[in-house]
Amino acid sequence: MRWQKALPQPVSSCLLAKPSAFVVIFQFFIIIICGEGEIITGVDGGTARVVKNANDGSGLIYVQLLTGTLSNDETINGGTSLVQAKISTITTPTELKSDASGLLCGVLNIPSSETSKFRTGQRLLRLIDNEDNNLSNSESVAESSYTSQGFMDDPENYVVSTRLPLIKRSNICDELSVSKDVFSRELTSINRCLDWKDPLSQTFIVDPASNRNGVFLKSVDLFFKSKDDTLPVMVEIRPTINGYPSTSTVIPFSEVILNPSQVVVSEGPDASEDSNKNTRFTFDAPVYLIPGEYAIVVKTNSSQYQIWSGVVGNSTLNTDGSSDILNPKISKQPLVGSLFSSHNSGVWDAINNESIMFRLNKCQFNTSLESTAILNVTVPSQSESFDLFKFNVSMLKNFFGSQNPIFKYQLGTSNLVEFHENRNIELSNSKSFGGNTTLKIEAKIPTSSNTDVSPVIDMERTSLITVRNIVDAVQYDASDLTIQSGGTGFSTGEKLFLTDSHDNSKQAVFEIQATGGSITGFTLLSSPKDMTNSVNITSNTAGPDDAIVIADSETSPSGSVADAVYISKRVNLQSSYESKDIRVYLDLYKPAETDVYVYYKVASTSDSVIFDDRNWYLMKQVTPEYVVSEYNNDYREYVFGTDPNHNGVELVHNQTLPNFNVYSIKIVLSSNSSVNVPKARNLRAIALQEPVSV
């Protein structure tokens, strides 16, 4: 995670606690342009990640060393910018300290262990210059929301981006919540801890008629008359709500902070391209705006910054700031929106008949080029098999006149296979990767006929999930047997038999392993599939047969033979709803050569036997056996009931219980193949007060 200044209060340089890893400050002989996050490589093989480029003419960049070392006078190469530069000076800080402008750079490693971890979601990260985290006593503080979650979505649909909108609090004293836009809030309800200055906001419109797909903003140009000597200035792009700038929501990537050395001032307003009188706020990434109204918000802690503006009824100014009687008057408001001032960053008031001087620079995309990126998946040291995978990626797509990105995967040296992102990809046969077998994802953005927009793939928001289906055909193996007593008189090579209590033709055979006449283990020789009932244990031993061996079964109170088992939570019925029978409805994807078995367990709160000690009972499928799924994810409703020869559930039929008021359902999935598996959803179980026939 990277963090940097967020309009702090730099009364003086502040010393904070040591970070997880210090950044290294490089100074170059020339000014270089390296983007944040870019990997730079030295000629001797050392690598580093750019955390922050000062961009103030000093040639300073802040980096985190990754591998090897970098030294003075060594030439580095930018990974994406392709820039080449020679290192002049390397400084390694020994303490975390901001400069006079409040700039602070470092790397914080988010802990992830059993004893130290963060919850997912949005978390507030704060850097403060006192150990008590006391805002009222702080001189320098910066904070931001750290987001860790899978699917990104803006529930209010104000923002379309690969990242969640930034939510900023209007009151930094509020420890518990992030404020939302509430235009009716009273000024007295805001208790300010820090004397922050109020921002200025200018709205503008992305016209849906001329920009049906929206636009990508590259930068914003502002024109300053004066500036502060030390304090920075910030620009944000915010959505508008009911015609007012949002008080808390910031468009992702649109926050830019410039130090005074980067701010250009002029004696008069001059918007010509070659005048160099503008101050350009360049975004970290193109900012996508759908058609609608937005606001440029200018913030600073200084009262020395002044921006050139125009007021209806006043005369226009010359480029040197002078005016004479021949200058035309501003006769009408331009069609760019309204100017707003804020009270305590919480309530916006319109400034009528005035607009600031600004210029929006949008991106123009090359329609003749296609872009391809290869993502090398980090593979395990040993081969791992999988039957399903999902490639998660945050991106912008579905633009009119543009093709969507195309994704393909490649295992080892096999051919590229096209797939669809952000959905489960079920394979026709198991795949494996790891060891010497690599896995690559190719992302390609095709050519487009639209110069204003382009699909965007957020490379920092990609992940790959592989799934191996753990399923079998309900067959026994040695792990289903527990030796409580090895007995005496047994010999290795003798046989143990597990016979289905309802079907004598189903029998699992094990070879006994014995030491000193006592059973020490078993080796599976054969097992039929679908051993779904209780079993009888026998052996061909000539000894006293005094060993105690417990075999799991699907009907025993605990344990299971199958690998894929689901057990529902326990359902407790009210006394007036005590029942005698049960019916189960289940939506199943059940292709050929697979099966699904449903069991029930019941008990009564007045019963002397506790619920966990009761057996499971196999239910009968009411739906005809010939009903199977005909295509992928063809879910069909199946009905299961109790034995039609019994009068309700087993315990009621044999008069063990008069009725039941506690029950649970178990579902067992059976398949010979891990890629051809049944799936279940929408479980509904109905307790019936009177028995019904199947």
C-alpha cells in the first residue's frame, strides 16, 4: 500500500512512527518522468518501484527497492515510460518525516496472519504526529480510506470506474462514520477540530448529445493570480447531486496535489496554449466521466491562492491584468455550470454570475492500435489440478463503437483458449499447472472507431481463482475405517468386508494389515459406488475375531463416506407445529452419470436421545429417475420424500417418537468425474403434520 500527503497541516516537519519499509530517495542529473507504481531497473539488475515522483523540477523520485541494489551514477530504465536516466544521489531515510510542504512517502505492508490482520471492506488509515491519536492536539495529520474487497460497485451509480469512489469526511473529528451528502444539515452540527479552509467548486457538464459514451479526462488547467510560499493546493473531480457538488464523494484517480513550486502564477488571464500561464493538474490515470454534471473542487489550507475568474457585468482583462474602457464586458454566463463556495466543507452556496477560468483536457485515443498485455500467474512449486477457474478483473467496457477486451489463457506451451472474464469457466477435463507448467492470461483490447473512449483494464485489480472439485461416487477407502481395538489372531492378507445393509450385491473389500496378530491398518481392494446405506462388517479371519473396527456410513450419526456433503442447519419447530413427515424440494443440475442423495434426521426436544446421536435416513426420489439435465446449468426441481412403505418418518413409523420438532437435511453429491459434477441450490424442506405417500 502507498500513502502520501492529503493536505496536511505542516506547521513544521513532523516525526512519525517507523513504517513497515522506508522508501529510498533518488535524485537524477535530469528531470525524469516516471509514473507512480512503475518498475525501474538498473543496468546491474537491481529493481525498484516508484512510490512518488516529486515532479517539482528537482529530479527527485521516491522508490521502494525490490531486488538487488542501485548505486550512484548507475543508469536506470523505466519499465513503462522507457525513460533512461543516471542516478545522481541516493538518500535512505532513517526516520519517517514530512517536508515543509507536508509531503510524506513510505510503504506500509498490510499484515495478514492468524494473529494480525485487517477486516475486508473500507478501513480508515491515519498518520498523525502524536501517539495518543488525538486530533485536537495534532499539528500534522493525513488520512485515507483503505479498501479491500472483491466486486467493486457504486450503489448510487454516481461514478463509473474500476475503483470505488473516494469517500471523504467533512468533519475530521468524526471517528466512527464517513459523512454523506446531506444538504439539510445545520452548520452548528459540525464540530471542527482543525481549522481547514473551505474549498471552491466549479461545475461543468459532459454533454450526452456530443459525448454519448462519456469522456476520459487527462488533466485540468487552472489559472492562478497568486500562491502560497509553502502550502500545497489540491484539485478533485466530484459528482453533483441535485445540482450541488458532492460534499464527500471523489471520482477515483481525480485527486491531484501540487506544491507551490509547481503552481504557475500570471499577472493576467491568458488562456492561449503557448503562453504557459496555466497550472496543469494531471491525473494519475485517465478519469472516466459518464454524461452528466460534475464539479472541479479546489482545496488548500492557505488563503494566499487566488484564481482568475470572470463576473457577469465586469469588463474583460488583458493578458497583463490591465483593463481599459474599450474592453468588452462579460454579458452572460458561459454554459459550463455554476461556481460554489462551501461552509465548513459541508454545505455549498452558489456564487451567481461568476465562473473561474479553467480548461479541461480530455484523452484522444489512437483507433488504429490494439493493446495486448500478458499476465504471468504465480504458480505453485508443485503441480495443482483444477476443474474450474474464474478470472476477476475490474474494467470499463461496453462503449458504443468500441469492441470489448478479449481474454485468453495458456497452460504451458498449449494453444491459447478464449474465455469470458468475471464468471466461472467450467472445463471439459481437468487441467493442472505449477512446477514446470506455467499459466498465462492474455488480455487484448482490439482497435476501435471511437477516439473519445476506450475499454480500460485495471491491472492492479486482477485475480485468478482455480477450483478443484472434491467429489467421488460414494465409495469406501481406508480413511473411512477406524480401529478402536486391533484384536488378536489376525494375519496380513486376510479380508474385511463391508456389505450394504439394503443391497447384498454392494460389498467393499479391504486387505487387513496386521502386526503381532493385531490389526494395524487396511488396504482397499475394491469398492462399488453409491454405498449410500449402513453397512455390515464381516471378515474371513480364522482367529477369534475380537477386533473393534468402526466403519463410517451415510446413515451413521456422524462421519460420511462421500467427499461432497452438505448438512443444513438444525430447524426447530414450535410446539404447535410438531410433525410426522417431511418433504424436500431441491433445484438440481444433475447431468448423466451423476447422482444426488438426500437424507433427513429428526428428533424431539422431549426425547431422551440427543439430536446429534440420531441416525440419518435416506429419502426416496419422488421425481422420475429419467429426469436429468440436458445442458450446462440446466437446473430442474426434484422432490424427495420418506419411504412410501412407512407411515411418515422412520422414528414415527416404528413408534420410537410420536412426532418430531427438530430436523436437519443432508445432501450427498455423487460423480465419477471431478469435471462432471451435480450442483444443488434452493433447498426447501417442509415438515408435515400428517404422513403423505410418495
